[in-house]
Amino acid sequence: MPIKTASLFIFRRADIIYQNMIIRFLIFALLALSAKAQIRIEKSAELQKVVKEAVEQALEKFSEKGLRPENLAVTVIDLRNESEPRSGDFRGDQKIYPASVVKLFYLVATHQWLKDGRIKDTPEIRRAMRDMIVDSSNDATHFIVDVLTDATGGSELSEKELKKWAYKRESVNRYFHSLGYIDINVVQKTYCEDIYGRERQFWNEGKNRNMLTTNSTARLLTEIALGKAVDSERSKQMLELMKRNPYKEDNDLDSQDIGFTGLTLKKFPNAKLWSKAGWTSVSRHDAAYIETADGLRFVFVIFTENFAKERQIIPLIAEKIIEGLRSL
């Protein structure tokens, strides 16, 4: 190689290395700024005890049906002093398939993309967000994920093509990871039946499923409840979609109003409920923000696995949590 060419190669190589260093520094700086902006939630020994006792009572009550600790994960965040939220959890850091609870993350991402001008605010976007949260529509969720990521379903792809497609589909993940949500995977659509084509390739025989922890889900719901998700106005819009009526007359056992946490609120007059439930043939979950008439304000997230047909576990634990919070 001639000396002049070699020199140009060295300088260009050095320039690339320098550029990469700058990029890494900027990424680190952005992550640091995001970390500073996070809501600080302190662990509380008192709340740990409340959660532990509530779970123990559920395990005892449903022991004959085979309920075990590994079937549950619970996180509670007390918001009575919203400047100093306190939390307690039971297996709150366990990664669990979240079913439709993942739609909360897609809702927040949609509002962030709208605010940033990455997508256009249209009546169809608003209709899909509403149906995704109010009715838990999977079809609406498919549309929202397509809009957020520009990685739509279709025929199978080559390995090279799938890698490019996957990078786009992982954009929501990257957004939440930058905010410190490092224990989640939010990359898949929600399905009623099965998954096909490039979506199935990306799913990778179940190795790349959506996964959440109750701790991360509770943190996100706390940010929405306190007006810190994206911004205060958009947080209000999100909460409006999550508003439920636990006192309505409804025979639907899977109603998000009365079929999950709302079932126990019938015992507590004038309570207010905002929530997003998720359920499959094996999972039954709920993520709820609750305000009671006597001043309780708290986030309650519970994931149950392999007990999808046992509808009393969630309301029982919610009731015991309320009783425990009242004693603090």
C-alpha cells in the first residue's frame, strides 16, 4: 500500500474511532439525563410487610387448589405522599409474560412519538389507542405497533432482511431502555390465536416473547398517575382511557371494570379505579391505580400465572392490600 494511501486510511480509521467515541459519550449522557428524570421510588419495610401478608393469605386460601409463590408477583406503590412514593413487592423483579398489560407501554410510546412529531396525530391513531386500552383490542394494538415501529407483518424474511426489520420493531424497547426500564421486553403484538411469517421468525419459538415485571409496570403506571409520563397533559389523556367503573352492573367475568381489581372495590364505596388488565388461557393480570374515599392513593400491579380461571385471587390480594395500607 502506498504511503499516502496508508496515511489516509489511518486518518480515516482514527476519525471513525473518534466519531464512535463521541456517539457512545452522547448515548451515555442521554441515559444519565433520563436517569435523573426518573421518579425516585423508595422501598419501604412497612409496605413489604403489607404485601407479604396479603400474598400469604392468598396462598393459604388457595393452597388446596395448588397456588404456589411462583404463581404470583405483586408490586404496590403508595402515592399518598406523591413527592416520596414508597413501594413494596413480592417477586416484583420476576420477568413474566404480561398479556395485554403490555398495551400500557405501547400507549405511552405512542404519546411520546406524537409529541416528538415522529408520527402524525390522526383520528385513526386516537381510535386505535382508545380501542387498545378501553376494549383491549388486539387488532388495534397491531395497528399501533405497526405505526410505532414501521415493522409490519408479512411473509418470511431472509436472515439479513429480518435483522433490519427487527431493529425497527425494537424501537419501543430502545425508548424504554433509555429511561431505565432494563428488565422488560416490549416488541411483540398481542394475538388471539397464532403468529405467522416474519412475526413468528422474530418471536423465535417463544424465546423473544414480551416480558414485564410488576415493578416496572408499577413504575410506569405511577408515572402516568403523577403526570410524569411524556408530560402532564398526555398523562391525563392516558388516564382517561384507563378509567373504569367498579360499581357497574356487568355479567362479563373478564370485564376490566368489575372482573379484576374492581371486583373488590365494591366493598369500598366511592373508590376510583384506572386500570389495564391482561388475560390468556394461563395468565390473569391487572395493573391498577386506585383512590379510595378515605384518602388512599396507590398503584397495585399483580401478575398470576397458571391460575387464569381463578378470578378471586386478584380481588382478595387487593382487599388485603387496602386493609394493610389503612393501618400504616
